[in-house]
Amino acid sequence: MFAPGDLGTARGVWRPRSARALEATVQRLDDVFDLTYSSAFNPLHRTGTLAALFLTIALGTGVYLLVMYDIARPYGSVLAIQNDVLLGRWMRALHRYASDAAVVAVVLHVLRLLVQGKTWGPRTLAWVTGVLLAGMMLLSAVTGFVLVWDRFGQALAVAGAKMLRVLPLFPEPPDRAFVGEAPMPAQFFFMNLFLHVAVPLGMVAFLWMHTARLARAAWFPERRVSAGVVIGFVALAVVWPAPLPAPADLLALPGRVPTDWFYAFWLPLASAAPGSALTVAILSTTLLLGVPWLLRPWRRDLPAPAVSDPDLCEGCEQCLNDCPYDAIEMVVGKHPEIHPLLAQVQADRCTSCGLCAASCASLAIGPPGRTGRDQLAAARHLVASHPDAAGHPLLIVCENNGGLAQRLRRGFGRQPDIAWFSVDCAGALHPGTVSYLGRHFGGTVIVACPPQNCLYRHGASLAEARILGDRRPSIQGRIATLPVRFLNASLAEWADVVAAIDGIKRQTGSAPTRPRRRGRRAVAVAVSAGLLALVAGGSRWPQGADPDHAVLRLGWRLAGQVRERCRDLTAEELAARPVHMRRPRECVREPLAYELTATVDGAVVARRRVHAPGLRGDRPLSVEEDLAVPPGDHAVTVRFVPEAAADEAKSLTFEGTARFEQGRVVLITHDGGRLVTRPQQR
């Protein structure tokens, strides 16, 4: 286990120490986006639902592309889609850009979960299924790029096959199919098409599992946000269509190719060192899957789950309705003749958020030390410590509101004329506590998180409904008559918080008005355009370089090369064996290793030993070599002969002159019992 984190100021909240640097980064990003869009519409606060929205857009546009695609002419059918300016071109671009944006949303979602410590315990299922969903998304995207069968799809397919070759699972090396001796068959594209369609359908089931332990899980952002996102990406798809590189050519070097870096970030390493890329992939996946057990608090720091007092619980079911994690179930009450139902907390699902404490009119439930009764006791102590409370304003702050709580402490915590009352979450603030404090202090400001950035999902919105509305257990109209102000704000909206506090200090009796920020809409549009441009740029930024050389490719398969060694058994050896095994002559078949030698203009460019793969060495010999050669006419000699003499073994030889063109491949392969060159494809 890594070093544990700190419980911090907020009780029951654990954050990993290793995420401190990430926390500062996420906070700065939040500040920038809060200033641009306001905390109410900050897209970083809804990355999970945005990822689902982007995947839904990709799924919807993918249906159209599936209908128009033809596995018999993969590139030609995509080219026809690209040339359809009215519909096909922007539908394809929207499909691609939405898929790319989903990666950005997932990465930001993961960063926030790491910072908030939402990786262990009741969230283990969500984390593990999330990692699997990310892997499925990558697989679906890669197969989609391969279906286009352009130079980029070719590079992905070849690199992926080289990585799979490292695994001893295949009777024939997977990259053998890409040497270029024959066009790719329709079965190859059918397999990729099947995966490209089947994997997203399977993702729907995993999405359900991903949100299975969330109550009232939202799969999409609010309509206003969703509409803005869809409009922005449709506009991007129309204005800046997705690129379509040249068609794939297995006898040509890819060169400088437009690359979708959101899904092909692994391509440079896989092309240069397939084994290293596979090792990194396996280790990264294992590490991510192990996060729930690596980043978790020590047993002594585990937050205590909520408990219900069976003697006080009235079975009203309000805590059941408010719990954001479905951690409460109703069972038969202790006194069924009075209260038929009893709230029972499922400890393995409880996150110790404390929202249930504010739901209970009878103060019967909550984490130890953080129930409604404990809140009221703390409130009474606060009032008792301020004999002239009626002349002082009160500031109630959520301790988990990013850096806002810390700045409020620095700015107002030491002012003698302001009282301070902190809670882990505004949603855990009981209306009875608010009513009691509101009656005794001259004015009260409650500063809660933005609704979409609450550490416990629904805390801020539940607090607002209880304090400003009539959601149970509030008594209608009781708090409305008190000088209590409720504010959802982030650190970037410091001016709004200061204005609210100043308003209460002056006892104006009116709700604070947020200062109007002129030009915010124009700034938001400009920033959105810049972000969309980054998505489009990352989807096409080229990699590689145009080659200044040609390639001599050696690619063939030779099956069944063995040597048989026989000897006569002595009389003593025969006598020592069972009767049914007494054969006078014993023969052993041994697989042969071959020596490969290639020369260009008399200079040796390749020499290596080739042995039969497989645990028993009984699989066909396979040769795949790419050798750089200067352009021009060159004399080429290739010999593939057994190391040991064997009458039955085949020897392959090629001698001749070949013309090498810049950026092209000359293939020498096995056909009809001899080595031949394939004509260059143009």
C-alpha cells in the first residue's frame, strides 16, 4: 500500500497524499473554467456525464457510418462518405471528434476521482468498471480507425500486431498478415467491424455496472449544457472536417501521417519497441486496476459509517430518499406497532457523507459524532460562546469546497465580529441547526459547493432544497423568515462570497446580487472555440517523417522442417524395456533451425538464426525482416538454409537485381518452393 493520506480538517474525509500535486492542478483548472463559464456551468464538474454524452453522440453517428460502410471496399466507402458534403463528411467528423472528446472527459474524470479519494471501499466497483470501460473504448476506437484502412489505420494495425506477436499465444505471428504479399481479406475488416460494433454495445452494460451503486445516477448533463456541447461539436465538424489520409499500402512506408493522438498515444513506442509497449500496457492496466487497494486509508483512518438508532427512527424513509449511494434500506422497525419501518445502513456501501443526518426529523441517524444531535450540541456551544450573538454575523462553510474554505478562514476566520461554523458538507447541515443558529445570530451566510462539484454528489442541491425550500425535514416557511442567505460558489467566485458576507454584516436584509461580468458570454464562446480547436488539432497532428530510403522486406513462412535421427538399440536396451516397446530401431524427429543471410551489393545487411516457435518447436518457421536500402538498383542475395545437414530440409535462395524506389518496399517472399519478389504496388 502506498503512504496513506490525511484526514484533514473535514472529519471522515480521506485524501491520498500522492494526489496533492494533482489537487493543485485540478483546482487551478477549476478556477479558470469557473471564471469562464461560472461554477454553475463548469464542464469540469460534470466530466462523467459529458463522457457518456460524447459516447452517445459517437454511437448515434456510428449507426449512419455503419450503414454506409462496405467491407469489400473499405477505403472507397469511407472516401464516398467523406465526399458527401451535405451529410457524410460532417457526420464522420462528429463521430471522430466526439470520440476524442470522450477521452479528454475520462482523463479529467479520473484526475478528479484521484484528488477526491473516490477510489476505494464502496467506490471499488465503479473504479474497476471504469478502467475496463476505458480499455473497451480504446479497443473500439482502434478497430474503427483500422476500418478506414488509410495510412493511419495501417500503422495502428501493424503496430498492434507487433505487440501481439510478443505473446506466445498464436500459431502464426499476427504481423505476418501485413507483409504485403496479398491484399487484406474481407474477413479482416469483418472482424474489426464486429469488434467496433460489439464493444460499444457491451459498454452499455458496463456503464450500468459503473453507476450501479449510485442513487439517481445521471447519465447526461443538464439540457442546457448538453445542447451547448452538441451545437459546438456539430459546428466544429462542419467547419473543420476530419482528415482522411492516403489509402493503406502495405508495400509503402507510412511516412508522415495525420495521427489521432487521443487514441494513438502508444503508437510511437509500439512501432519502435513492441515488447516494451506491451509491458507498459500490462503494468499500467494492472496498476490502475489495483488503485482501490493501493490508494486507501489505513484501518485506523477509515471513516465510520452512519448508524441508525432503532429507538428514535420513525421510518419516514426520508434518509432513504436522500442517500446518494443507496446505502440505506428499510427493514421492520423495532416498534412496528408505532413505526413499522426502520432505516438500516449498509456499512459496505456507506461513504460516511453524513447527508442522512440532515434528512432525519427525529435525529436518529448519521455517522458517529456527526448526527443532527451532535450538530445541535455544537450549535448550542457556539451560541453560548457568543453572549452577544444577535449582533454578530455567522459564516457556515463547507470544508470540502476546494480552496474556498481555506481562503475564507484566512480572510474572515480571525475576525472577532464574525462567528464560524464548519461542516463536512452543506448537505449534512440539518435544517433544525440552521433554524437555531439563524434565530440567535444577526445574520447567517451558508457557503456551499457548486451543485455539480459536491464531494458527495447531491449535498449542495439537497441543502438548498431544505434551507430555501420545503424539502423534509424542513418546516415550511420557518427558515425563510430568518436572516439566512444560501450561496453556491467556488474559489473563483470570491467576489460573490465577499458581497454576501458584507451584505449580512450591513444587515441589509436583501439577498446579495452577483456582480455582472460583462463579456463573460463572449469569453466563454472564445474559450470554447479554442478548446474545440485543440480537440480537432489533437485528432490530426502528424507523426513520423517522410522516408528518404526504400525497404527490403523479407517475409515468408516455411512449414515442417525437421531432421530425423535413428539408431539401433542394443540387446541390453531391448531387454530393459517392456515387451510391447521392444522396437529394434529408435527414431527421433528434431526441428531444424535455419540461418538467414541477406546481402545488398555484396554487403551483409542481415544475418540471424531462425528457429521454429512453440513450446515443442513444431510450428512453421516465420521470417519478417525490414531492411533499409538506399533508392536505386541493387544486387540482392538472400539465403535461407538449415544449420545442420538434412536430406529432407529445404533451402531457399534468391539472387537478382531489384529496383528500390524512395518510400517503397521490395518484398521477397516464398512462392512455389522458391523465393520471389512481388511487383511493387502503386
